[in-house]
Amino acid sequence: MTGQNVVIGVGDRFRRDAGAGRAVVSLLRGRLTAVHLVTCDCEPTTLIDLWSGARLAVVVHAVRAVDGQGGQVHRLSALHPAHSHLAGLSEAVALARSLDLMPASLLLFAVQVDDVGVGIGLSLAVQRAVRRIADEITALVHSDCMRIAPPTI
């Protein structure tokens, strides 16, 4: 996938809000045709395979934070080992760096969850966050300005 852009929705759609990443990819289907849209679990080697050689890789992942509120979105352009709630993703980044398999740019949208119980469907706060993220990714890709803004938390 050399030079192509990819959006990776990470999560489990059968654990309510944990399916936020997959929901973003679903909203982007039909909106973005020149972008590779995929979903997966957070297994590090799968993530590396999906983003290796990409110009821009956007990863959307649900997270649970003790002090956060559902639907809050964190936009990060770099990951550090301190992001323990993103363990699989942090491992993928570390491994990809060591193997020189990182995309040219990596952007993460981390969505804080409300409900990760068994079932299908997102909480209202996470539904709103998913729509905002899909709109932001669409604007980013359509702007053809693939420079990543500094992270905002």
C-alpha cells in the first residue's frame, strides 16, 4: 500500500462503545474513495501490516480512562509507552519503529467510552464523537494537506 492513505478502525462492535473505531470506518465508506478503509482488533502485527508503507495512517480506537468522560476525543500524532490504555497500539508503534515499518505520518483518534458491556450499539456521547471524527478525517483527506497538526488532548 505504498503511498496510499489508510484509516484503521480498531475495536469490537459486540462490546458497545468499544466499536467506535469500526463505526467511524463505516461512516467513511462512500465518503472517501481514494483511502483504504479497514477494521481490525488491536493485534500489533495486524496494525503494522495495515499501515506499512502508507503515506498517512489514521487509527481510531476506543479507550477507557478513569478520569475521562464518554465521547471525549483525544487526537495524538505520537505515542509513548506511557499510554498504557493503548497498550496494543503502543506495542505496534514500538515494533514498527524498530523494523522501519511506520507510515510516513500516524494520527490517532482515541475515543473515551461510556459502555463496553456486551451488545451492539454506541452510547449517545460516543455516537456524537464518531460523527465528529468521521467529519474531521473527511476534511483532512479532502484538504490534500496531509501535514499532521500538533496533538491536542
